[in-house]
Amino acid sequence: MDWYVFTFLTQDGLTTGAIYALIALALVLVFAVTRVILVGQGDFVTLSALTLATLQAGKTPATVWLLLGGASLVCVKMLAAAAREGRLAQAPRILLMQMTLPCVLALVCWLVEPATLPGALKVLLSIVIIAPLGPVLYRLVYQPVAQASVLQLLIISVAIHIAVIGISLWIFGAEGFRTLPFTSGNLDLGEVSISLQSVLVIGIALALIVALYLFFGHTLYGKALRATAFNQRGAQLVGVPTDLAGSHAFLLAAIIGAVSGILIGPITTLYYDSGFLITLKGFVAAIIGGMASYPLAAAGAFLVGLLESFASFWVSAYKEVIVFTLVLPVLLWLSLTTHHVEEEQH
Amino acid sequence: MQRKLMLPLGLSLALALLGPLLLPDYQVTLVNYIGLYSIVALGLVLLTGIGGLTSFGQAAFVGIGAYSTAVLTTALGLSPWLGLLVGLGLTGLIALVLGMLTLRLSGHYLPLGTLAWGLSIFYLFGNLPHLGGYGGINNIPTVSLLGWELSDARDFNVLIWLVIAAVIWLISNLLDSREGRAIRALKYGTVMTEAMGVHSGRSKLVIFVVAALLAALSGWLYAHMQRFVNPTPFSINMGIEYLFMIVLGGAASLLGAIFGATLLTVLKQWLQDLLPQLFGQGGNFEMIFFGILIVLCMQYARAGLWPLISARLPKRAGGTPAPPDLDTPPLPRREALPEHAVLLRADGVVKRFGGLVANNNMNLQVNSGEITALIGPNGAGKSTLFNLLSGVLPPSAGEIHFRDQRIDQLSSRRINALGVSRTFQHVRLVPDMTVLENVSLGAHRRGHAGLLRTCLHLERGEEGALLAEAARQIERVGLGEHLLDEAGNLPLGKQRIVEIARALCADPYLLLLDEPAAGLRHLEKQALGALLRRLREEGMGVLLVEHDMDFVMDLADHVVVMEFGEKLASGLPHAIQENPAVMAAYLGGAE
């Protein structure tokens, strides 16, 4: 391997590693707050990239109808609950809160010719369509079973992921998509040539990671979310609304997923079902962080990215095997070092 | 034979014998596939519904079973039976390694590990040399069994459903045994089982390996029935489908596995015909359907669909099992100890939780043939000390000795083996097992039958002795009338007494009782006091945490008072009652 290939592979590995880091952070975040292992995290990535690709092709993305449908179901559930509890006076407020954004987005997509939108607006529109899917997912699927065991929640996650890739195949078809690159420039540093695209991806990913760190470490609401993660009942007792916390964790996860989709779209060809492998690589990173540590998970993600990049150069057919086999030594290390005491069950 | 076994066994035997005679070709093939899926699903029921663990990687184990025999019989021309052995051996080995890596961690690492492993093995099947790539391996030979050549689907129909009948028999034998009770207790947490001397990690490993072996067996049958293998049926999606089968059917019952496998297979066939007519081609609409169906199932019928159906089936009378035969010779006991010998000694024990010091420099001694009471206000650190003494938590500093052995770094299981048995402040019974079964968990270490003998029910002599011992202890604590009641249905006070019987089943030298009298009525408290006095006379040492002062002062030979994690006073009951520091602690500064 020569110097050129080496720098290319390193760059490639760091770029995808940055995406995996974002995915890993979202997984750790959602798990910490809701105990849900969000297998569908990668699906936010593909849905947002494919939505952008559809917009760039000048067509209306069907994900907006998915959002409209999901939000309507949430509304029906909330209205039914309000009716049962005799709070029907709240109906207009529920409708307003839940339906405004989806309806506005649907109107925009319906009235505006996508081809006429400037590139940045297409990106923004994709993110704004995908992000609310997070809370919709939480309210429809997870909130009714918030007390279920981690294992039951995991089975639900897998089931909903299977449904989502079915829907994704239906609306996007089986062929792969790649979105337009943000920039095609290169940064020449002597013998090393760095693509601006990579710099942009890594930069935005790092910025997001720092923003999350500041949010959780230095804002009251971030701390409240962490408290929920630590002890749900305790947080509830001191006035943290835990249902809202779950919904917001899913919103954050969906935003992170949507942004990741925009970032990865120009680098990799994505198919309707690519999300699963993306999630799993995020998992490998999150497992390296013991499903609890944000910095370790991020470091693990870069390791996964590099490993994948170099493996695809040397033994392309085995690159997935190598990445997933990395889990084994990590699990061994975890199982030798952690003294797991189960929580008291009441 | 147990009555609840009659339906599943009858069903599979009927399908084995009558299926090939009565069904048309298409249905025979369908029933074969349902059977192959059912074998995998039965393993998953043991693992998930009963053991509380989950795997998404069962399809990969099926693949190992199928590919092992495919390679050995085609490339090397060896016997399919050797293929079966190698497939099972390889699968067992992989499951063992994977299990040992993940089972010590919290519950979600195993499914995540199997997800990653299931994906890896799928790519390996497609890419390893000599496995035929994604095209697969052709011309796998047929199997012959004692001169019976299994050449078509009808032959396999017989074999597959005979195998299922055998699997059902073996699994229910396993569940109805000492090992089985340890497995059934797993999903309620391992603190209790470990304290009863059960090696819970081993139980988890056993069910994971058994489930993997069943999957490999299904793979072997598949390879010789199809006479062709390729990677597709062993993908992670199939692994997920196996799990869906038992979630849909009913994860905790053997019939639920077969019902779920049938439902999913038939529904899938039907939807694959129907949905494209409604929504057009080019979709995979049944995936959307099944995904949503599973979510709804988890939201509204978490136990699966089979329990809903079986609740409507007519109940047959006489379903209760017979109580154990009390004339069975008793189990061997530990050698007796001299009276008033030192059993347990704690010296300078400290326990910190982060910045909180729950126990500070605690000293304590318990002698044989004496009742020592540990009292103190709420939050004084009594339960923490109990957990340190019984090995549930390791102390931060200090030493604990039991007889002449240092035990502060031992696990609760090892401490139980030395002769220390305990109850819990928050009752830890397995609610869906009978009182008899719960109590016999305490005698776990007094049985020795291995897995194979258990599955074949060759350990009935030992089993009878264990159950008889449990029944005697239940009689002794005065709960004889509740012998065969489900433990979860008893009032809380009686559940505490069940815990005492369970602790006694271990034939301990030292009994640790955490608030045994809480929730008892007056007469029940008197009976408990009488029982503890009898145990004292027999030479047992008792350490008691209790809030009821009358009860304690009446009973105890020695009282230790704790406050703020430290020892406040110790001595004879009447001296403690007059101790001004103790009165201040209890009455809030009586000066």
C-alpha cells in the first residue's frame, strides 16, 4: 500500500467513522433515557438521504405522507385518550400541536415544484420532514409500553424496523441513491490531498457532538434528561415529565439521524435497507462505550470506520465480518471488567 | 405423564403418522416447513419465554447445521450422520463461546451479540471458499435410517414430526426438574437464585446452547430434505422471523411455538399472494404487516396469541399433580456443630456507595444455637450489612469469616454452599411456580443430576427426595395446606414464611432472616417465634433483622443495634432496652 492509498483510506475511515459516532451517540442517548435499543436509528439516516435524493430528482418525497399519516395516528390516539378522560376541550390544542407542522410540510411539498427549490432548502426540508418522525414513533410505538423490559422493547424495535424498511422499499423502490456532493474541492497539503467533502462531514459531526455535550452537561433540561436516564421514577417524583423526555430523546435521535443522512448521502450509495448495517456499526461503537459512555462510543465509532475502510481495501468480501467480529473481544473485555449487579426489582 | 403435554405430543405424533397418508403434496411440504421452523421456535421458547434471554441469531445456527452436513456429505462424501454430529458439535462450541462472552453482562448484550454474529455468519456463508458462494451447494445426499431411505417430502414429514414430539418430551422433562426450576427462575433476577446456591450463569448457558443445538438440528433436516443449501434462509431476517414466531404464538409455551410457526408460515404465504394484488408489485408488503402485527401484539397481548386461545379451550379436570411421597428417605445432612461455636464474624466491615458510607466499621458475631437480632431505625444500614454477609455485595473494607473461612470476597453462591442461607426483605419468589417448587429451589445444591439424565427423566429418585425434603420444610413452617398453590397467590406474610422454608431446604448452619415477621398476624408471629426457638434448640445459628421490638426482645439471645451505618450498642435484650443511647436513637433524642 502506498502513501496515497493510505491517506485516502484513513480519510474515508474517519469520515464514515464520524457518521457512526453520531449514530452511536443517538443510540446511547435513546437507550439512556428510554431503555429502548433503537434498531431503527439507521432508518432515519436512509429516509433522510433518500428524501433529499428524491427532492434533488425534482419529485415529491413520499416520506411527507408518511409523516402526515403517522402524526394523524398520534392525534387519533391522543383524542381518544382525551375523550376517555373527559378532556375533549383540549381537542383543538392537540390538533394544533400535532398537525400544524405535518400539514404545513405537506402543503409545501404539494404546492411547490421541488425542482425550483434552492439546494440548501432541499436539505432543510429533508431534515424537517424526517425529524418529527422520531416523536411520532415514540408516541405510537414505545410510549404505550414504556414499562416493558429492555428485551421486550428490543423486540419491538426490531419489529418496527422491519416495518419501516418494508415501507421504505414501497416508497423508494429497490435501487440505490446517491445525493449531490456539497462540494467537489480538494485541500492540497503537500503530498496529502483532503477532500473538502470529508472535512465538511467530520466538521459538522464534531460540531454536533460538542453541541450535545454542552446540552447535556450545561443546560438544565439536558441535566433533567440525564436524571431521567439515571432513575426514571426519581426523576418523575422531582417533576421531570418522563414521557416528554422520551419524546424529546427520540426527536434528538431523529435529528441526528436526519443530519447523518444528509452527510453520508453524497459519500455512499444508500438503499432502502442500508439503515440496518449503519445502526449495527453504531452499536458496535456504542458497545465499545459500554452503552453508557459518550466519549468512548465516539472513539469506538472512529475505530469502526477505520477498520471498515482498511478492511474493504484488503479483504473486501469480509469487511462486514471483520467489523462485527470486533464485537467479540469488546464483549470479552466488558464481561471481564464489569461487575454487573442487577437493580432491585419491586 | 403430565396432562398439559398430551395436546402438543398428540398433535405432533398425529401429524407424523397421519400427515403423509392424508395430506396432498403441497400441504405436506408446508407442514414440513412448519415443523422445521417449530424445532427452532421450541428452542427459542426455552430461551426467551421461559429463560428471559433472546437471540436474533438462531437462523445462523440453523445455517451451521445445514452447511456442516452439506460440505461433509458432498465434498468429502461422508455420512450424513457424521454431518449431524459435526454440525451439532460446531454449533455447541460457537454457542458456548458466544454465551460465555455475553451472559455475564446485562440482558441486552446477548441479543446484540447474536445480531452481529448472525450478520457475520451470513456473509461467511456467501464468501468462504468451498461453500459455493451465494449460489450454494447442490446434490446433498439423502439420509437413510435403519434401512429406511428418506427420499421424499412424505418421509421427512414422519421424521420431522417425530423429532418434534421427542423435543417436546425432552424440554418438558427438563422444565419439570431441579435444573428446570433454576431455569424458570432466571427471568425474575439472579440475586435470589445465586443466594440459593444455583449457578445461574450455567443455567443461562445451558438454555442458550440447547436452543442453538435445536436450531442446528433443524438445519440438518432442512439440508437433507431440500438436498440443496444457499445462504438466503440463514440470513438475519430469518433469525428475526423465528423470534416473531414465538412472540406471536406465545413465548412461554411449547404449543405457542408450534402455533406461532404455523401462523407466521401460513399468513406469509397468504399475504404474499394477496398484498401485491392490492398494492402492486415490487414491494415486500408482508414485512410491513408483520412488523406492525408484532408491535400491536407486544402492546396488547404481550404473552402472545396462544394463551388467549388456550384460555377458551375447555379445561379438563384433575390437572393438579400429586404431592410428593413423604416416605422417601431423607437427603444426607451436614455434620452437626458444637453448640455456641462461632459461626459468623464480621470485623471492621465498611461499605461505601460512592460518597455514601452505608456501613462503617461494623463488628458482629453470630454463634450456633443462638438467635442474634440486628435492630436499628430505617436507613441504619441493616439490609446493606445483610447483603455483605450473604455475598450479594462485596464490602469496601474489613473481613468477614464463616467458621474458619474468610468469605468477604466469595460470591453468594459459594457462601450458600458453606451453609449460610437467607431470606429477602422484598420477597423474591417465582410467582408462577408452586410453593413446593419455590421451596425446593433452596435444596438445589443437594441434587446432582446432570442435564442429559434430567432431560430423559432418569433422575426421578433424586427428584423425589428433593421434593419430599421441600414438602417436609413446608410442613414444618406450617404452610402444608398451600403446598401446591402458586406462590404469587399467597398473602405477603405467608410468602415470607415460604422464603424461610426455602432457606431451610439448604440444611444451613446459619439462617439470615431479613424482617421475617413483617406482615404477619399475631398468631402467625407466635408460630414463627416457636419455629425459631426449635431451630435454635437444634443448634442452628440465626441472625434476624426485625422491627417488631416485642418479637425481638422475647426471642433473641443477643441484640446488636445499628444507627447511621455504625454499631450503637450490643448486648443482652434487657440491657439494650435500658440503654440510653438506644432509647435516644429510637425516640429521637430523649434527654
